[in-house]
Amino acid sequence: MKKLLTIILMLSLMILSGCFLNSDDDSDNTPVTESFLTGNIWHFNDCNTQMELTTSSNQTAYNLFEEGIGGITISGDALSKGMGSITLSYFHYAYHYPTYSSVALDNLTIGYPSYFFSYSYNSYESTVDKSMSFDFSINDSTYTYYQKSNDDYLNNNVGWDTTNFKLTVSNDISLINDYADSNDSVIVSSGSIQVKQRSIPANTPTTLNTPAINIWTKLEFLGMELDFNANGDVYITEINLFGEPSIDTSKWTLDGNQLTIIDGEGTIIMSASSNNDRLEIGIVEIVNAEGLQYVECDFNLDKSSLTKASFIQTLIFAETALTTNISPSREHFIKTENGIKKILQKAPIHKFGITNKLLK
């Protein structure tokens, strides 16, 4: 049975964080009387994540985990049945290697509608291949795919600046649905998107927003309920992929705003506070020495320059459960995963971005 401790540890491993286990001894746990935690069943609603980085020299971090500058807008008849047009302003992944570069964008959602756009450049011997694609799902039974490749117009009107990580479409581009009986197409409008850059002064902890990580946190915690009892028991309910609940019982204490939960796998220590009838649980984890190199890669920092990195996470629970449909488009994620695997097979590519979480 998966436990709250296991989930939080797994999320921390996505950025190779150090763990926060203290002890698995619950002999000192004493019953609790009353607090703002008791009397309600708390349902997971939302989360917020940030990274705090400290470097040994003045640097610029490339933050693919945050909304980009600008965006790529796609429109078409099929889209008009949903939203008419969509502007994608979040990076899904970005790769760069001398002979292969690829960038993908999405709308940062785990429900519907879901949108996915990609552009890639592949140079092999004397051949240069460029391709662009866009797909979307309005619901779990609708999946539409558009693409264009090895086209002079495409080649002359798209630029991918791998120094600044900026994608530019200089003129409108039409992508065709090859599987449709009619002349179904979408238009990729002229525009650009660039990764946000943030100056990090030497030896100064600097906080970066990382909303793209929230999507994976939500997938792990959606459906979770916490029921704190005055006798010191907390009942943790989770929902699996088949909609089946499981309940785990642990012990809890609260000292000021320090919440301690103890179960058979160890002890979790975090902050807990009440904010407008919401329960906010805060967790700060320090990335271990081995994991610093991966964080450097994700933020395009100089090798061996990152002296400290912390993963700051706030989990938000409320008395009312979420009712949003959060089922992801299976076709969308299969296509994305397969595409990334093909990329990895092409060459020893320098990874830059959040792809490692997708393939966990």
C-alpha cells in the first residue's frame, strides 16, 4: 500500500533530492487533543513548487520549468469546436546536440483539452530533416494530428536558436492532417517563444518559480484525503488509477506549525498552517551532492558551480474535494513518450529540461 511518505520521497527523487527521514521509532508519539487539523477531512486541491539555487559564481539560469516569454498560437476549423485557437507558452522539453535539436510545447494540463506542439531539426551526413507537428485531444475519444516535414517553406520560416532557446516562426505555416478525408489543417501563426532567464548572484540563494513541476505533483496526490483524529491517528486515503481507494493509518503530532507524521516507513517532518479554511503543508528538501549535477543541467548552469539547491513544495488541502476531470489523453502521452525515446536513440544528446520526469 502506497503511503504519504513514499509519495513525497518519490516526488523528491524526480530532482534527486536528499531525503528527510529522521526515525521510524514511534515510541515517543503522544495523543493529540484538538487543533485546526481535526474535525475535517482534508482533500488535496493544489500545489506550488519552487527551486532555490545557490551558485559559486554569477550566472544566468535558463528556467524551462516556468512559462516562456511569448508563445506559439495554432488555429483551425477543428479547434474552433473547442477553443478556436490555442497559444502554447510552456516548454514540454528542449534538446540540443550539434546534429539534432528538438523543442516541444504544451498547455500544462493533465486533463482536457490537451495540446502538444513540436519542432525538430536533424542533420545526418549530408541530409537535413526538419519537421513540425501539432496534436490535440478535446476529450478521451478525440485525437487529431497535423504535421509538415522536409518542406522548403517550413525550412525558410522557422528558426530554433539553441543559444537562447528561442523558437521563431517568421510567417504563418499550415500543417495538414494526413489521416482526414477532407482538407483538414491548422495554421501555426507567426510568433516566438523563448525560455525565461534569471540572473543568480554568486553565493546568494535565489528562488525560481517552477509551475511545470506542479503537473506531476498533482498526478501523484489527486484523490488523497487526510483525516486527523484527536487520539493521534491520521487516516490517509488514496485513489489508484482504477478509481479504487486505499486507506493507511499513521500517527501524527503538531508542535506549533511543525507537523510530524510517523508510519512504518519512517518519519515525515513538515510545516502545517491554516489559510482561509485551507490546510497548507510545506516541505523543503535539500538536493544531495550527487543530485546537484542534474539540477545544473536542468537550469543550464556551469558544471560544478551549484553549491546548494532546495526543492520547496506547498501542498494545499481543502474541505471540498476537486471535481475536475483530470484523466490525461493516453494518445497524447504515448506519442510524447515514444517521440522522446526516438530522440534518445539518435545520438548522445545533451538533455536540457524536464523530460526525465515524463519517462519515470
